[in-house]
Amino acid sequence: MAITPSIAEKCTGAMLASAIGDALGWPNEPGASNTKKNTKVYNRFIEWTRRSGGRYWPHYEKILPGEYSDDTQMILAVARSIIAGNWESTLAFKEIPFWLKYERGGGSALKEAARLLKKNVLPWESKGNSKYFTAGGNGAAMRILPHVIHERSVNMLIIDVIKDSLYTHGHPRAILGASCYAYALYYLKNKETVLEYGELARTVIDGVKDWSTLDILPMQWLTLAEKYSGFDYLQVWSDTVSDMVEKLEYISGSLNKGLLVNDEDVLKYLECFDKSNGAGDVAILSSLYLASKYANNPTLGIKIAANLPNADTDTIASMTGGLLGMLYGTTWIPVEWKLIQDYNCLVNITEILLSDNMIGTSKHITNQNKVQHNNWEGSPIGKIRFLSGTVVPSGKSGSVIINKYETALGQTLYIKRFEREGIINSSTKNKVTKIQSIPNQYINRMAFLVDSNNIQELLENSSIGRITFKKVLKIIDLLINNDLSCFDVANRLNVDEKVVEAIKMQIK
């Protein structure tokens, strides 16, 4: 890794590693609705089942190995907007609203902004704009990589990143998280010598005026922020900058300890495990620390980020991957990680963003794909084509149709539609031959079932003895939601293994 990769290699590495980190970390994110509550530590892509649809159309969705979440979806949405030209309008009124149709794991602030933009309403001008100004999540920071790849001036980069952020998030923690991440990526993109240990944190501290200036915020927008945010916006902006710099100093000091530094202690100080772990500033600070600590072992850095307990693992691993990919390019990426969803799309879209003739390069790549197929249809984000469909049950009286599409650049989209029972055949007759029901084994549903005979058997089982109902529920939970043996469960809860075995007999 001593040879400095080219800018093209760096940008491709950042794009791929961002998606890889996202896919590795998504199953472990607390809000991912993984049917397995306590997942194992994995260093590879896994297949898992996700609860989705909320209270109105609940269903189980199979996530294939290497599939990514909203983090990478939004990176690609921003990239397409830049390629199309007039990126602000394209992103705000085409890409973000259409994203609602295929989103996977999107945050509440991002989805609410998308609903408003779908109605041609700017979030800061909406009736409920106080919520917008308190949105400090990492949904802005996670998507800004394409601006870094495309933009050649750091000043224009920060302007574009902040403009981008404002379409969905209004709190300083979100905006500054995005601009700080962009600054760090830009530095790595243009660095021509070997990165010294701890250098990145020091550089971001020294460049604070470049990524935190208030002058970039539009005056009209700032006036609304002061009026409707419910707090002194300028003061909170200043306080957030000071807090981030203080934490960057802490990161720098911690890295000076070398091997003696404890990841858990540092990340805890950065609020990585707190209720605010989804904030934009927390995401970049955590990612910057991990990327700096594991700069000599990028695969380990991403693995650790993806498996952090009680953290926003998909975004932190994605941003850690973005930084490490921008540092080292692609040669370090393990072969098995190149099975990431839409690998070719990620590579091609990076090539287009770096091109002096983005439209021409884009047409050349998409035309190769288009001539191979003739079932293209229009959409707000360009041509897409239907690949296959799947039907999964939803509640007692409906089904969710998950249609798989591909964009002209090769991105995979899963677009869902809810159908009441009895309507599905008529509304999907043109695609019904491509629709299959998900086999029961993919739904991963288990239950503790007892009848009067089972109850009597349990009562008469001498091994059970005196045990609280609460402990019984804990045993059931561990057996259903974890890959633990009866021996492991018994040890964890300090009960007789025979008790666990007796209860396990009733789990179907």
C-alpha cells in the first residue's frame, strides 16, 4: 500500500468501500428490523430477513448477501443528479421523491423531506418546518461522496455539500457532519504522499474554517432557521463546531497513544453508543477515528465499524469505508467483498463523475446496457426495466408485491406495492408469471406453542422446579432469536440445561 493510487482509483475505492461498509453494517443496525435480534459478528455478506411495512402492511423481506441500504441508494441518487446536470433541481424534485418508492431503511427525516419535495414543497418552507430544523441525523452526510468525486475545488465542494444537505436536514449537527466528511474525503482524494498516523484528524481540525463557515448558508434560509427552529440557530451552530473540534482534538490525542488506545472508550466519548448515535457529527467523528486507527488495515477498520454494538453501523461502516477507500483505492478490497450489490454500477458511475464529458460517458455506458434488452420503461430518474417479482404475505388480508427493477446504469431497485386479497391477479396479470411466493423457510418465524397436554408435561417435569415466568420468557427469547445452544442459554441465565431443553421442545 506504499504506492499512492491515482485519483480515479481512489474515487472508485471510496465508492465501492462505502457500499461494502453499508452492506456489512446494515443487518447489525438497531433500526434495521433484523428478525434476529442479536446477530453474530460477520466478516462477510450474509442473507437475512427484515421486518418491514410498519403497522399497515407488515411483511417479511429477504435481504440477499451484499445488498445495501438507503446510504448507498442516496449516494447513487446524488451521483445521477450531478450527471444529469442542474443537480439541485434533479435531486430535490426527481431523485429524492422517487426514492420513496424503493427506499430500504431510510430515516424519518429523510422520508419526511422526500414526501414534502414530492409535493414541490421545500422542507424549510413547510408548515411543520420546526421538525426540519431539528433534524440532525446522518442522512445528509452519508450521501455526499459523489460531490467529492466530481468537484475539483474545496470551496465549491463545501457549498454544494451544504446545499445538498439543506434539502433534507436543517440542524447544524447534520449539516456540519456532511461538510466535515466532505472535507476529509477531499483531503484524502488529493493527497499524493503516504498518510501519517493521526494526520487526518489534525488536518480536519486545521481546516475547520473551510468546512464550518456560516457564510455558505443562504441568508433567506438562515432567517427562517432563526425564526422557526425553536433555538438560537447561530449559537447552536457555533456550539456544534466547538464540540466537534474538541472531539477531534480528543481523537488526535487518543491516536497518539498508539496501540494503547481503547476503541470502546473513544467511541463512547464520541457518543457513538448514545441515543444521539444517528447524528451527522457523531457519524463522521466515529468514522474518522476508525479510519485513522485502522489506516494500515482497512478491512479490519470496516469490519469493526460494521459490528459495533448499539451503533448506527450501516452509516458508520459506509463512511469509514469511504475514507479508507479514498485513501487506498481498490487493490486492498477482498475478492468476496467485490460481490457487493451493483458492483459494475458503482464502478461505472464513478467513471462518469470523473469524466470531463459526463453526458457522453453516461450515454456510452447506458447504450451498451440498453441494446441488450428491449423492455425499458420511463421513470423520473431515467429508463428502468422490470426483472422479476415476488409476493410476500402481509397480515391476514393482503400481499406485498416486491418488483425488482434495474436502471440503465445497472442499479437494482426493489419497488413495493400493497394489494388486498383478491386484487393481485387482475393488477399484476402482465407480470404474474415472474412472481413467486417466498418459501416459508425464508421468513424465519418461530413460536412457543403449548396446549393443555404440553402444559401438564412441563408442570410434571422434575427438572424445571421453581423458575420465574420472567426467566421462562428470557429462555424463549434467546432460543428463538439467537443461534445459541441449550448449554449456552443455561449458562447465560444460570439455570439447569434440562430446563432449557424442556422449553425448547415446545418451540416450533
